[in-house]
Amino acid sequence: MNSTAIHTAIPEDAELIAPLFDAYRQFYEQPADADAALAFITARLERGESVILLARRPDGSALGFCQLYPSFCSVLAAPIYVLYDLFVVPDARRLGVGRALLLAAEAHARATGHARMDLTTARNNLRAQALYESLGWVRDEVFLTYARHLQA
């Protein structure tokens, strides 16, 4: 893992991130859609609507990414981040890339004055849960999360 570089993505990184984002979506049982993935990532980066941290090998190829969306916590009366996406390419898993991305996200959040980071993951994603807990993330046992899907 010591040969991995992590940086905050810029719009020019969209084409490198999009295949990772497409694979991330497929992990969550969405159909492959390279064009939609590129359009989505490009829009987030160009509009400054998210922070994407990109992990790369020395040769410049992508190892993984995480995406943070800015939000607010009314109870804390402070800005927070929602860590919505975290993905590492299969051949780089268990090499510390995910851990490095999470630590970089935490450092970024602290440096920019965010009071907390929240995330959700699939109940059966036990590997990810173990990683989060090893870094001090605490599973919410008090609140339930609900979603209301809206159709256009």
C-alpha cells in the first residue's frame, strides 16, 4: 500500500473514476452504464457537489475512490459529510487501500471543519463493516434509516 497516492479529484479525473463508479454501482446490483457513470461523476466534480478522493498506483492507474457529499446536522448545528461511495478494485483489496481512503476522508473532513461523517452499507457487507469498526466508526443502534423512492 505504500506506493499508493491519494488526492482530491478534479474534473479531469472523471474518466479515470467513472469505471470505478460504474463497478461500485454494479456491486449494488445496478446495471452497467458507463455513459451514465461518466456523466454523473463529471457533473459532481464540475459543479463541486461532492469531494472525491482517488487512490492511484505509481503508474497513474486507479485503485479506488471514495465520495463525500456535504450535508448538515441540525442537532449538532454543524456541517457533516455523507460518505456515500467507497470502492476498491478487486485486485487491490486487502492491501489497505480502503483504509487509506477512509483515513484520507477523515483528515479532509477534519481539515474543512466538518463535525461528523455518516455512511450506510449493505447488511451483508461484513468486510466493509469490519473495516469501518476497526477505524472507530460506530454502528447506529438507535435510529432506523428510511428511504422514499420518487419516480419522475
